[in-house]
Amino acid sequence: DAGVTQSPTHLIKTRGQHVTLRCSPISGHKSVSWYQQVLGQGPQFIFQYYEKEERGRGNFPDRFSARQFPNYSSELNVNALLLGDSALYLCASSLEGARSTDTQYFGPGTRLTVL
Amino acid sequence: DAKTTQPNSMESNEEEPVHLPCNHSTISGTDYIHWYRQLPSQGPEYVIHGLTSNVNNRMASLAIAEDRKSSTLILHRATLRDAAVYYCILRDAGGGADGLTFGKGTHLIIQP
């Protein structure tokens, strides 16, 4: 069975540009979460989506947005990129995500570099 | 989610047991204890979770103190592949939508 897939694997952008990152969850999983991992730190929660609705949001500015599609895949959009947005962006899927015991399965991430 | 405290790094030898500690003195009665690990250049992966009783699975064991203020992840026979950053995370039973709160974790080094 395929795991969580993310595209692209690497991306280089310049300040002020916008970026769209994509995630396909494990088949049968209805919840997708996004995390940002800066070098040397643990991942930080950005969003959780379930059945196309935002169900949870971390402490990130409005420049960050996301959506989930009917096939449960998801996009993370970041506008007006800053140098500090350079990070590994991780997507995780889970069956429903509502219960804290639901295991989250992470993809390999997209490495974003902002110059 | 309540805060956890882990050592920054630990070192062990291959084929020996490893005990990774985690302190969570402010844990609430509905907090589950989760462990995830992140191998180099990969996303985090689930290891184990528990509430009150000790838990075992094919990857590891989780020993939870009687007062639940600390726990220990046990790798029974470490291999080089177990070299990773290990994260101890608390999640409230109803907090599924809040995402996982990762700290800096413990960087486990395995010597051959």
C-alpha cells in the first residue's frame, strides 16, 4: 500500500512569491494535517482538515492557507514568502483525526528554500 | 497539551537495550502519552502510545510510572536503524483536531 505522498520534494522560491504544496493521504484516510519543521526543531502544527473542512489550526499567520479536496488530497498555500518560511513541510494523514489516539502517518516532506 | 521534558541526546551500543525517559509532571488524567521518532531525512513515524498501563508492540515497550508523571520508551535491542530523534508527546483524549505538539526530542545515537 502506498504511504503518504507529497510533491514536490524540493522547491526554491524568492521572497514575496507564493507556493503551493501538495499531499495525497493513505487510501481510506479522511484527515490531513500539515506541519512545518525548521532545521533543528520538532515539527510545528499548521492545520488539520477533515472531510474538506478545517478542524484545527496552529499559531501561523494568515499567509498560510490550505484546502482539502473530495478525494481527500490537500494543498498548502503560502503567500508573500519570507526567508523564515524556509523549512521542511510535512503532511500527515489519519483515519479521522478526531480522536487523540488516531495514529498520524507522515509523508517524506517538501523542502522549501526561500532566497 | 501539557509539556514534556526529554534529554537532548543519548548514546547506546548496537544490540543493547535503550531506555529513553520522558517527564510530564503536569499531565492530566485524560492525556495519552505518544511516542514518535524521526529517522534522518524522513517524516516522523509512530512508535507507541499508552494511557495508564504499560504497552508493548513490535517496535518498542512503553513503561508508564504509577503517578503518570514520567514514562520510558524501551527499545529492547537497538540496531543502527534505530538512530533517530525520539519525541514524547501528550495528547488530550478529545484533542485530536489540535495536531501533535512536538518538542525538540531526544537524539538517539547508536554505536556499532
